[in-house]
Amino acid sequence: MEKFEYINELMPFYQSLLTVRQNEILQHYYFEDLSITEISELLNISRNAVFDALKKSTALIIKYEKKLGLCLAYKRRMKLYEQLKSLEITQVDNIINELINMEDQ
């Protein structure tokens, strides 16, 4: 998986563990697809500061995932939910849908 996609996948799990500024820079870069130059102009900081923040923040998110594994565990649960849904039992489907909704909140 490409690093860009990987960070996008991890962000929802770990963004609350980052500072406001780290979060802001990652949001602009990974979700809004702004360049380092555009972010530096938008936030009125140097390109180097943006680059350093991106580097540190992505390293932190990857470190958190390696230690906590929240994203990986989520993917595993979703895969199991899909297997259960394939049984096509209405009551089971209802419970699974409720569990998936709880996961996504």
C-alpha cells in the first residue's frame, strides 16, 4: 500500500493524539491534497516547518499503529463482519449492521 493511502487510513484512528498544528498540516496535505508550498503560505510558516511537521506527524501515526494496531484490528473486525453477513441470516445481519455503525462513530 502506498504511504499516502496508508496515512489516510490511519488518520481517523490517531489524529486526536496529535497537536492541533500537526493535525492541521496533515489534513491539508493528505485530505485536501495541498502542496508543502501551499500549506506554508496558508499557515504563514516556512516550507521547512511544514516538511518537518509532516515528517514527524506521519512517523508518530505509524508508530502509534505499530504499538496499538487500531486500524489493523478494525480491518480484521470488518472482514469478520462481512463473513457473518454472507451467512444471510436476517437477525445476524441486523446485529452486524448495528456493530458496524458503532465502529464508525
